[in-house]
Amino acid sequence: MNNTKFNPVELASKAFYTVIDFKPSDTTFKHGSAKAIVDGREEDISTKHMFITRDRDALSNSDYILKDYFASSQYQNATHKKFHIIDLDQDDYDTASIKLTRTHKFKPVSSISKCEKLSRAIDAGIQSINGIEIGYTYIEAFKCMMQPYDFFKFQEVRTEFRISISLIKDRKVFKKINVNIGYFTLIVGSKPYSYQVEDSRHKKATRPSLSNPVYKDDGIEFMVTFNDRNKDYRTMVDMMKI
């Protein structure tokens, strides 16, 4: 097994631009931004890539770029496989319906530097965008304890992209394929296909924001809750309530 270390985001970008040929019948999608060294220069590249095509050469071209990575222990041991090569012609179908669904979810902020930045925004008196503010006693306890970065727990809105493929034969759906786009998703099929993009209607995705403060800083929405797991923080809040 290959033990070479790969940069999956850079590899995905390379695979995407290797297989793409910009035919009118093809569909492309890119999202996100990251820094990478390309041909000796630092450039901005996307972190998510998708390409839908009828050109079967895309399969061999992607295999040329990705075969070493797929054979590596890094890929084999990965919990989540973020590369998807889908050959629709392995099934006998008439048409395919392909849907890209965007789901907006609150995800915990793990970066200490980002938590510090958001804590400073709270200390500066930033106003919520949903009309719910942090309670006075929590703010006072936060200030008395010298604004620790983990006094509050932060969750930021992130967008997940999921692909749903329905294969249709004799006007009936006989197979469904569902994957997250991940770093790179290639879908190849010789038959006609329809493509649409929609936002998820899953209400639970943002329901916590209905009862907790939500702020916007640097274009990023984030939700704030009190870190009640810390005993010292709980004690200070209780003192402020007296």
C-alpha cells in the first residue's frame, strides 16, 4: 500500500482541471477557497469540485491523476471518502435526474483563533441579527472573567452540498445514488440527464437559531450559546444573578 502523503484539496483541483473540457452538454460546479502551490506559485483554488459529462475519457483521465491516491493508506484509512467517481453506464438506464442540494447547518467552531475573534466581537457589543441577545448576567460574567475565548460556544453556518442521482428506465426510477460532493465528484454517463440545484427544506438544520443569539461577523453567521460545562463559568454567572 502506498504511504505517500497527499494534499486531497490540491489533488481534487488537479483532477478537475484534467478531466474538464467545457463542452456545452457538461455541468461543472466549484465551491470554497484555499491556498495551494500550483506550478511553483501560490494560487487560490476551490475546495469542492464536481463535473458531469458524457465524455468517457474523463474516467481514464481522472484515474491517471488519482490512482496513486486511491491506492494509498491515506485514502484507504480515511473515515469519509471525499472523492467519488461514478460511472452511470454500469447500469442500463434511459435517463438520469441529477440534483444538487444545498443544506445550511450550524457547525461547531473548533479554531481557537476564530473563537477568540468572535469573543472579541461579543465584547465589542456586536448586535444580533435575529433579535435575540445574550443575557445581561452572562455578558457581565464574561467581562469579569477577562473575556475567555471558551466562555461561549460558537457555531458557524456552513453549507453542505449533496448530490442525488435517480436512474430512470421505462419512466420508472430503479436506482438512487446519494453522495456528498466532497473534494471531487465525477459523474459520467452517455445517456441524457437533467440537472437542478435547490436549497434544502429540512427545517431542523437551523432550528436552534430560533432560540439562541445569531450574529454576523466578516460575512459569517454564527450562533452563540453559554459554555455551561465549565464549573467556574457557571459559578460566576450564578454570582451575577444574586
